[in-house]
Amino acid sequence: MADLWGYLKRARGGRVVQTGFLDPEDQALLEAKAREEGLKVAFFGGFPLAERKVAVLHPPEVPGVQDPVGVYLLEKEPPDLGEAMGDVEAWEGGYLVALLPQGRKALEEAGFALLPPPEGALRQARERVRTLVVPSLRVDAVGARGFGVSRSYFAQGVKAGKVRLRGKVASPKEEMAPGDLLLAEGLGALRLLEVLGKTVRGNYKIRVEVER
């Protein structure tokens, strides 16, 4: 878990403090605590619908802060870099990855070639048909990634009966198959079009169509 209290402590007294990439739950908690202490917080994820984001804490008198996140195209799947790496999106035979400067340095030192994202690549998340990388084909994993929300948030909706799969109330552990339609109250509809295969780290590469 991220050291949220450490970030807040360093931000007291008018300092601008940048976190590593945070999961949605940590983002919400940090934002709430920052407001309690009179601090402003800006979030940056690199992608339009990024799940993992970097927070920059700053005092109200600072009008704006710089986006520290860069998005790069890699030919092969990167290793896990912890808080130095954000979302990873499959893209036409490679991977788009959101990185902090220390993450970029680590990959360059490991021999990765980091290329600029192709034109239009960062609009991918706004398009109806998307290629995603998910840890499993479970309803909660595919739904959360497809709709751009946290897995715990989506799972809560499933448990509350607000998500339907194949016309019936879904269970978080149910697995989706090509052709399946997922309906999520307040989020929209998601159809699993195709399972493209597995990545070297054992994740699934899939194509989905999302309607909001």
C-alpha cells in the first residue's frame, strides 16, 4: 500500500509533493485527506480513462502543477515497476505504458526501446472497440477494466445486483466468453468480442466493445 500519510506529511507547510502511481481507492482516500488539510490535489494517468494515477499535492496558492507522466510505446510487455508504472494498454502488436521518469529510466537500463505513442493512440480509450489486457476473464476483472473503474468498485456493483451477464444477475467470479454481453447499471454495456491470447505474464489480451 502507498505511504499516503507520508505524502501528506511532506505536503504540509506549502510544499508541492508528487506521489507514485496510486490505485483508485488510494486516490480517493488521499483526495479526501488533502481536502481536510486545505491542500489541492491534481491527478495524472497518461490515458483518458486511466485507472492508476499519480497525485500532485500542492497549496491553494499554487495555480497549477506539471504533468509528470509520459506514455511510451514498447515492443514487448514491461516488467512490473510498482509505483513508477501506471496503466498498460495493448496496442497493435506492442504495449502503451504510462511511466514516471524513474520508470522510464529503469526500462531504458533494462534494454527496452521507448518510442513515442502513435498518432491517435491516446484516443483509444474513447473509442467503442478497445483492446485490453486483463488478469482474468472474470466479470469483475473484465468489467472494471472495460469501464475504467476500480475492480473493488465494480465488484460492489456486482454484489448489489446491478450487473447482468447473459440476461441474468452476474456473480463476480463468473467468467466471460466471446459474445457475452455485460450490462452495468450507470456504466453502460460491454460485449467481449474476442480473446486474442495470453501475454508473457499470464494476462489475457482481449477485444471489447463498450457503449456508455
